[in-house]
Amino acid sequence: MKLEDIETKTLVAGIEPDGPVRVLDVEPAGPDAVNVSYKLATGQLLQKTLFRADEATLSAATASSLFTFTAAATDFTVHGGQRS
């Protein structure tokens, strides 16, 4: 993914090793760099300067790749309790 393709409100993989991040802001930092403000899946806000050399590790991500749901449906039950 090229630096110019990084836009606000997009999900990008490769900025952090733990998974995709939601880009909050992008500012040019010269012809070969951008400053990116982003949010982790945990809610933590971070900033990083990305360079042309980082383009090889960047890719667009989908919303479904931010969170995984691995519990079996049988682990969830609905209880019809009575209120007192």
C-alpha cells in the first residue's frame, strides 16, 4: 500500500504487529513520509511516522479482521428469569 493511499477512517494492516488499526488522521511529513494517528482494537491511541520503506508491509484491512469471535454458539444461552 502506498503512503498516498492511507486515508482517515480506513483500516490498515502492517502499522502495528498485533493487527490492523483504524487511521484517525494522516499528515504529510515530506515527499517520502506521513505522520499517522491511529487507534488500536483495544482503544489505545498512537502516532507513528511511516516512510516509503514501510509501504511493502502495509495493506488495506477489513472490519472483520479487527476482531475475532471464536466462542461456540453452545457457550451462550438465554435465560428467561423472573423479576421479583
